[in-house]
Amino acid sequence: MMLLSFWNQLKKQLKKKLRWKRRWLNLAAILLVAGITAVWFGVMNGKNHEPKVWSPQEQSVFGRQISTPAQPEEEVLKIANQLSGEREAFIKKAYVCGDELQLIGTLNSAGILSYHKEHPALTVSLGEDGRVLFTEKIDDLSPRCKENAYFGLDAGGNLSLFEGIPGISGSSVIRTFFQLNIEHLESSLPRETVKQLYRGIRVMDLDDYNSVLSTLSDFAIEETERAMQSTPAH
């Protein structure tokens, strides 16, 4: 009897424990499903808020690839309407120092308008010889300038950029900047720096170019001072 009573009590306790276990398992399953559902909704919601990646076709349709033209369309149209027949057309790469020309071919007015429409960042102009120029401005020195450009002084005391060593046969002025106050420059800069300016200062990249201009601009003769120098004394 005592053994039977013990087993009955044990069965009751086991059943009670099993019920608690089932409750906990059910609760855990519910929490797991809820967690997975929350994560799924979070991922889907994040996808809905991600910026849409437009295909090239969609970008074209919605105008997302349209760049701001460098030149008003009316101006290009006016230039094209001035022309009759076909003209040689070039891409002109206008560097900070130096220019380069690349032949496109011969274009009529319709071809000019079509080419400009395809390359709106280029500006259209007519050269003195009647050639059509599509100009691209490049903030750098041309390869030719990087190979053989020198800052120096011309005969009038102007800071100039030369192709080749200044004063050497065959050198030519690419660009003239401003007249220098030589007296002030010679009294302010080290003698070796002044000698280097007279011999020619080699520039190999845009940093060199800007550095020389920035330094020597402090010795530029102002317009008022230049006017006073050119006024004859009474």
C-alpha cells in the first residue's frame, strides 16, 4: 500500500512537471516565432527604405544623367547656323598651361549640334581659321608643358611661362602674367632664388606652377604703380 501510494504521488509529480515543461516549451516556441517574425519585418522594412538603384535606362528616362551644359543651347545653335557646308572639327583640351587639338572629322551644322548634345560639358566656338572647336578645360599642365615649361623673365621684366629655358635659342613665351618689381624682389628673396628665376624655374606639375605664381605674385607691380611709372616726369 505504501509503495502504491508512493507511485501515485510520483506519477502526479511527473505529470505536473511535464505540464510545466510543455507550458515552457510552448512559450519558448511562441517567443521564437515572434522573434523571427519581427526580424523578417525589420529586414523587409529596411529594404523598402533603401534608395532605389536606377538602371541606366531608368536614369535616362527620369533625367538623372543629364548634366548641366557648359554653354547655352541658343549660343551653340547660333554658331551652327552661321556655317554652310562642312567644317573641320576638333576637340581642344585647354590646360592651365598649353593646349592640345584632336581632330574629330568634318561636321555640318546638324553634326555640330548632335555632337554637342552628346558632349554637353564641351563649349563650341569657331577658330580664326573657321575650324570648329569643342573645348574641354582641364585643371592641369599639358604633357608638353610638364616636359619643358619654365618660369622666367621676359625683356620687359614680366613674369612669363616659357617653352624651353628662357633666353636659350628656340624658347618661346607660352603665357605672360604680370610685371615684377625687380628691385623689391632682389632685396627680399635669397640671391640663389633670384638667380634661379633669371635662369628659369622648371615646373613639372600643377603644384609647382601654383607655388611659383603664389610666391612671385607678392612682387607684382600694381596697375596704379605701373601707370605712375609710364607717366613722364615734368
